[in-house]
Amino acid sequence: MKIVFLDRATLAEQINLRTANFPHQWLNFETSLEQQVVARAQDADIIVVNKVPLQAASLAQLPKLKMIAVAATGTNNVDLNYAQQKGIVVSNIRDYAAQSVAEHSIALMFNLRRNIMAYHHAIQRGRWQQAQQFCFFDFAIDNLAGQTLTLIGGGNLGQATAKLAQQLGMQVVFAERKLRSPRPGKVAFEEALAMADVLSIHCPLNSETEGLIKQPEFAVMKPNALVINTARGGIVDEQALLNALQSKQIAGAASDVSVLEPPADNSPLKEALKLDNFILTPHVAWASTQNMQQLADQLIDNIEAFVAGDPRNQVFAN
């Protein structure tokens, strides 16, 4: 049994990938380009992948392939239709990163609401020395307690963020899907946006959520609103976000994701970095050491279960 991990560098070096409990050959590549997939995985029985695209044209040239073990929750990079047609099992990682993503989301809210980065940059420019006193008040500081947090996405990530927010004294509402009547426990989409002091996004990227937050959505939000995206690039329209920040249509935003990762030099998110009210982190909300180790352990569990004839965490085409 040959196993090829196409992008081992997507997991930190300190994370332990335990040895699977069956005879096998394991080959690691730190990174791989899409055009390198066929050559590197030509005789693989199992491919382990995080973000490298595995499209039908490549998969069709891998006759021995029996399983794709995705080292992440999202499977946008895999042609699920082709895999299902050919009987290739696709398994992903589930319910491992809730605490890490929730803490990262709350940390971004604190940073923006208390203007920590703005004060930090001001001090770098010498503003504290210019003040000639023990403090200065160039940027507003507000408590999160008492503010309304609107969550898009009610799965384990959204629920974990809601729990932490409630412990801080925030009022939490879950937005219903766009253009749908609200179900019990949900608030109509536009109403939920209008209520938000903070909007935090925790839904998957798909045909329904791509471009979900654009100029019309920013237009209904409060001018003091913050937008936090730790989900996927493409859910928030990046140019519309930049425009909303520059025009002060919203008070601030933070993103852990980008449409292209890493962002292109002309990305609106790169332009937004010039502002004091925007924070960009490199898709690491999930990546606490504890939660990343859980991912690695579950990855090997998925592979062992498949080899034992009992596949788990299977992903199917819609």
C-alpha cells in the first residue's frame, strides 16, 4: 500500500503523524503544484492532500488510486463527482477545530473593538511621545459585552463561537440562509445583518454562499459593525469589503482567508492592510497546536478505517 502526502507543509513540523497500523510505504512532498500530481502520485493507492487541486484530468491518470484522505474539512479542491463515479473514497476531517476557530474569531473581535492594532501602529509612529502624558485617546475603545453578535453558520464552529461570545456577555443571533423564511432559532438574513454589532462568518463556501456578503449587505449594516471572516475566501466580496472600510460604511473587519491564498499583490485585502481598522491573518484560525494534532490523529484514523474495510467521514458529491 503506497500513500503519498502531496502537501505535508500544510501541517506544522511539530505535529506528529503517527505510523499507520498496516504495512505501507509513506511518501511526503512538502508542497505540490497541480501539474505535479500525476507524476508524484502515479502508483499511489492513497493520496493525502490538504489544498492541492485534484481534478478529473489528473485523477483519470491515477489507475491505482483507491482513496483520497483530505487533511482538512473543506473538499473544494477535489472533483467529488469524478471520485464518486470511479469508486474512489474521499474522507475529510470533521469537528476538530471549533475551539481554535472560536478563540481566533473572538481575538479578532477584541483587537478591532479595542483598536489594539491602531494604537500599536500609532505608538510606532511616535504618537505616545507626542502626547506627553500617560495615555492618549485617538481611537475609540468599546466593550464587546452587551453587543450583538450575528453568526452566519450554525455548525460546530458557529456554536463554539456563540458559546464564548455569550460568556463575554454578548447577545447572539444566528442568521437564516439568504432569501429563506426563518426557522426556529434563526433570524431572517437581512434583519440579522442589520442587528449586528459584529458579524462573524462560519459557513462553507459553495454556490449558495459565494459572494454572500457584497455591497448591498454592507449597506444594511450599522456603521459601527465589524465583519469577521474565518470561513472561506469568496464568501465576502473583497472589493466590496475594501470599499466599505474606506468609506466607513462599517467600522472594521478581519479576515483569516482570501479568494487566492496567498493573496495576489493587487488583492483588495492587501490594499486594506494600509488601514488601521483591518486585520489579515494567513488562514490559521484552525491551527492551534492542540487542534492541529487532533486533525493529524483523525487523518490517520480515516486511513486506517478505509484499509480495514470500514470507511469513515466519507464525502459525497451533491
